[in-house]
Amino acid sequence: MARVWLPFATLVLLLASPALAGRPLTTEDTGTLDPGTVELELSVDYSKDGGAKAWLLPGGPSLNVGLLPRLEVTIGTAFILLSPEHEPPRAGFADGLVRLKCRFFDEGPATPALMAAVAVRVPTGDQGRGLGEKEVDVQALAVASKMFGPVTLTANAGYTFVTRDRNLDIVNLNASVEVGVTKAWSVVGEVVSELTTNHRSDDRVVLRAGTVYAVSERVRLDAAVGFGTTRASPDVLLTVGVTITFG
């Protein structure tokens, strides 16, 4: 079965705010929504890995909800159109994501903002058709970010527990940069890595660059392109999306 690099399958590829290294990037940010505020994220995503291709139509919907000060929950899913190499195409809902993030320390003049996040991949996809995996994956992630004028640097370090086969556990190391060009427009870039904990599979490393444009205080548009740098990485990743804020 062809490998599919879904945004939620790695539990970090999805979601966020352009002000602190998020959508359209994978790197998790330290921003959290105010209590009662809701963000809706929609996107169209494409990935190519050798002869296998996949579309997320849409990638999402994903809902980010502010629960308490510094505490946010995310619920996400996607509809996937998968075209494996030498196999008939298939389509359907893929696995879902539930994530909780809590910022413990706000950014200070000389110290970064610090946050912890826990995400769970929920096996809602059809495993027999290659649209999901059985059991769950659980990721624990530590996040730090710091602003230097118009530049925001963010770093992630985490571990993903693959319950169906602990030999597939992954170490997650991500880093991103955002540069505010104007009040409404910023450019972003990142390196995303999934480092294996055994010798039976290869590491995955992706470089990604993109842009975010705030149409208004409530609507943000984004786009990004990514390229794999290792044998196990996808060849190309493309995403175009919108984030709408309510409340």
C-alpha cells in the first residue's frame, strides 16, 4: 500500500495562526485562542510520493476552540482522494485528529513563550482501503517561540507513540521562521522532521516555504509548497487554505 503523508497522520501537519508559525506550516505555535473564540480552517492539499498521489478535498474542516485562557482544543478531519501507484484510486474520510494545547509561559523581553501540546490520531478512516490506520497515535510536544522584531522563531520537540506497533514510534523535531513583510502579509518557512526509533524505516525530512495574507482581522489566506529531502519523504507537498475566526 502506498504511503500517504496526511497532515494529521503525523499529528503536527495542520493548523494554526500566521502570527506564530502555523497554517500553512506544520510547526506548532505557542498561540492560543481567547475563551469562546473559534477558528475554522479549510484547505486543499496535494502530495506526490513517487507514482502515488493524494488530494485532501478539503484538508479539514478543522476547528480550533479557545476553552480557557491559554488553553485550546482542536478537532480535525479530511476527505482524501488517493491514487496509489499500480492500484485503483479510492476516496473517503481519513483519520481524524484531536489536540489539546496549553501555554504555560508567555513571552518575555528575554525569554520565549513555552507551551505543551498533546494530539491523538483517531482511527476514523477506512483501513481496508488505505485511508487510515488502526488504533491510535499519541503525540506529546514541547513548543517554544520568540519574536525578534518582525521575525518570529518557533521550535518543536516531541515524541509520537504509535500504539499499533511501538517500533514505529517517531521523534518529532520541527523549526519555523516567520517574517512580517507588511501588517497584512508575511512569509514563512520551516523544516519538519520525523526521526525513526528503529533501523527498519527511514527518517522523513521536509522543507517548506509559504506566505500568509490577512484579508481582514477574521479571514486569513495562505499557501505553501514543500519538498522532501530524504528517501522516505514525499516528493512534493502543496497546500492552499483559509482560516476564518468567529467570536
